[in-house]
Amino acid sequence: MTLFVQTIMSGLTNGAVFALIGVGIVFCYRSSRVVNLAQGETYMGSGMLMAKMAGWGIPLAAAAPAGFALAVVGSLALERFILRPRLDWRVSRLIVIAVGVALSAEGLADLLVGADQFSFTPLLNGNPIRISGAALQPQAALLVAVTVVLALLLGWLFRRTVIGYALTAVAERPATASLLGIQADRVRALAFGIAGFLGFVSALLLVPISPITYDVGLTITLSGYVAAALANMRSIEGTLAAGLGIGLAEALFGTYVNQLLAEPLVLGVLLVVGVSLLSRGTRFGGAVRA
């Protein structure tokens, strides 16, 4: 029983980050119809920067704003200077560009800091939370709680506010939205800024309990994308549930079947399912609903 509960705790911790990255991908997609496969680099970049600054003796209170700035500014720069001038390109080409940005970011990180693992002090210390003999670190509990709260708040933002309606309108009918007075460029920038913020939150809460390396971005992006695809790139709450589910599935498969095959097999199956579900939203002619 202890092993099972411990596996569940570990799966929820990893799944929370998958959910945050997936929600960021949904925000980018719902505002631009671009599948931002560079989203994980906001996690990698901010996490590496905060860990390096902590290693230099800089307090986390000073390192965190720097990590926040890197994640948000990097995401905004991707939208403004790389994607926005090319939004009339085919979606497949934009995806390749996003992957190219991700690979470039990882190459730059490798050049600057190398292949070592990095971490920093948790926000919450103290005795582990004991449940049926299993132990949950306070930082991990904070990560899951923050993820759930953020996802619910952002889901409400999409469904109940003018900002949410504007995000969907800009992706669905950018020309019509502009005629109605919606400033499409600002709306897209807001969505990518929120996505960058989510990458920063992921790093701030996960890196202290799971050391980071330069090449983690694309891996975590794939898990986030699968979560977003399972939610049909539309539902924030659905992405939250899918992200937590992926984390649980990987943890259970790794514990009871095969650790080496857990991630590729689970993600492979779910990716096929997610893309199949996503393809149901394709209209005649290949356009996809936001």
C-alpha cells in the first residue's frame, strides 16, 4: 500500500508540471492557432537561471524575478519577432519554427552552463506529509495545489471574461476581431505572456525537488502537448486533468511494469489518442477551430 500511495504522489507531482505546460500551450493556441512547441523552454530557461543565481549565492527572492523576466520576455519575444510576422504561413511550418527555437535554446543553454544538473532551495521546507506510510514533500504539495488553483482561475478567465472571449475571437477570426475593435497583437502577446508565466511557476516549484538540465524543455513540452491535445486544445480544466493523468500513468507504469518504457510507451499511446481527438475539430479545408 505504501508503494502505491508513494507512486500516486510522485505521479501527481510530475503531472502538475505537465498540466502547467499544457495550459500554456492551450493559451498560445487559443490566441494564434500556433502549437507552441517551445513552451517547455520557458521552464528550462527560468529554472536554469534561478539555479545558477542561487549557486552564486544570490537569494531566491532576487533570483525569482530574474527567472520570471526571462520566461515572460522570452515568450513575448517568440510571439512578437518570430511567430507574428509569419502567422499567414502554414501551421506545419510554424510548428517546425517553434521546434527550431526550442533546439536553439537548448543548444545555447548547453553552451553556457553545460550538461550538469541544477537545483535550488525549496520555497517550503519542513517534515514530509505522511499518508499511509508514504511521504510527500511540502514543496510537492505546494506545486500540485498551485497548479490546480491556477488552472481553475485561468479556466474561469477563458469562459467568463471579455479577455477569454477576445482570445478565442482573435484565433478564430482575426480580421473580424480587429473590425470589432479587438487589438489582436496585444491579445496574442497577453496569451504568450501568461504562457511564459506558467513556465516560470513550473520551474520555481519543481526544480527544487527535481534538478533541471539544459535538455529537459522538449521532453516536458511533449508531455504538455499531449495533455493539451487530450483536451482538444480548448479546455483548461481538461488539460489539468489530462496532465495529472499522464503523470499518474507514467508513475504507475514505471513502478509496476517497466521504468525505462514508462515515458515513451505512455506518451506514445496518449499522443495517438490526443491527436485523433484533436483531428475531430478539423473543418472542411483543413482549418481548425480555436
